[in-house]
Amino acid sequence: MGARLRSVVVRNVVGAVGKIFVTLGLLILLFVAYQLWGTGIYESQQQSKLASQFKREIHQHPTTTTAEGAPAVTTTTAAAPTPPPGDAIGHLVIPKIGVDKYVVQGVGVPDLRKGPGHYPTTPMPGQIGNAAIAGHRTTYGAPFNRVDELDVGDPIEITTTQGTFTYKVDKKPFAVPPTQTDVLTPTPDATLTLTTCNPKFSASQRLIVQATLVLPKNEAPLPTAASAPASTAKNTESLAQAESAATGTSLAPTYLWGFFVLIVGGLWWLVFHRYPRWTTWLAGVIPFLAVLFVFYVYLERVLPQNY
């Protein structure tokens, strides 16, 4: 009798442990799915806000040639001041790989959640020097997911409040360690550098795309804004630090929503086991997935964001 009881207890324990591991595995898979696709919902909302903000800026500069007009470069001799962090600085279009995104000022974690981010320590697009833009490759809309497909001569267009500027890729994309900073070194010409993580789903390297501004005959690039940092050391700040800086996000909301997930999930389990019907399961899965989604939002924000 004792041996049979022990056997039942062991089976129950093994079964319970197995169910726990299966549940944890499903939750991890759902979190991966959220990172790959769910984060795109937030990015899409932020892109709409950036688009509205940038269009207002364009309307305040009626002499600016927009992407809808004939591509051109303004002949203004004075460069516009650098936009504040978090503001839209331009509209980036890469026809070959279907990129059509608004660029935010900044490359911190909150900035790159909105879309491609302009390195504040580099000149604005269209200006003399090495303008640089970073972007996620697999999360938050994955704006730079396919930049590895770019080839020499492919155009990259970016519209700012000073005009529409066309760059041509001048070498095949290449990978560098996150600590290699010379890709952000200032240049004597007007160039553009795109940075993203490499390989996909990893942050062990940075993939680099470099392009040169194409100018009409007798046109010159805009001068660098007087407010732009002149320090080479600042301009060549570590790519790893620039794209994966800590956010300082509080852990309290993550713990709070994690607690809600446990409560809602526990109630769902108890009710379903008392009334094992598909209507009970459906009634419980909807609120559970809702609180789980919010929990994932806060959990993702406290994790390193560099891919």
C-alpha cells in the first residue's frame, strides 16, 4: 500500500512539474513573439506621431522640397539648429528594401523604440560630415532588417526641414565589433552611415552601411550646424553604449503586472477546473492575454535593447 501511495505521489509531482515547465515554455514563446511582432504595434503608433510632427515642421518651412516633390538640395548657406532629443528629424526612404520611416533624434533605448534614430553627435543629413542613423533589425518594426541586401549604387533618400537629400551606397554592407568606433568618425565630405545589429537576433556585431551624398552640379552640401559637437571622441562614442544604454526604467510596474498575471492566471485555472467547458476557457483566456500583454510591455522595457 505504501509503495502504491509513493508511486501516485511521484506521478502527481512529476505531472505537476511537467505542466509548470510546459506553461513556462509557452510563456517564453509568447514573449519572443511579442518582441518580434508585438513591439511593432508600439513602433507604429510612435511613427504616426513622428510623421505628424515632421509634417508640421515641413509646413513651417515652405521653401523646403519634400519627398513628394522633385528631389533636391536646398541652397541655404546656414544650417538649421540640431533638433532636441525625441523629435522627428527627417523622413528616411530606401526603395530597394522597402524602408519608409521617420527618424527620431537620439539613439537611446526609448528613441530606437520609435524608429530609426539619428546619432546626436553627428551632423544632420545633407550637411558636411558623417551623418549617422541607427535602427533595430528584428524588433520595433525592424526598420533595418534588410539593410544587408543593399549594394553599391543603391539610393537612400532622406528629407529634413532643409530639403531632400539622396545618398548612394558606396560599398557593400560590412560588420564590425560594437567597440569599433571609427565608422562614426567625422568625414570631410557629406556621408551617411547606417548602423544596426548583426547577425539577426544577436548583438555581437554591428552591420554598417556607408553612402555618399549625390549633389547636382555646382551644388555644395550644407555646412555643419554650429551647435553640432566638434569632439571626435564624442562622435566616435562606442556603438555598444550608444545603442544599448540603460533606460533607468522602474521595476515596480513589471512586478505589479507580473502579480496581476499570477492572480488572473490562477483564477482562470481554478474556474476552468471546476467548470471544464470551452466557454469557461474562452472567458478566462481573454483577460489573461490582456494582462500578459501589458506585463510583457513593462518586462521588455527593463531588458537590454540592442537588437
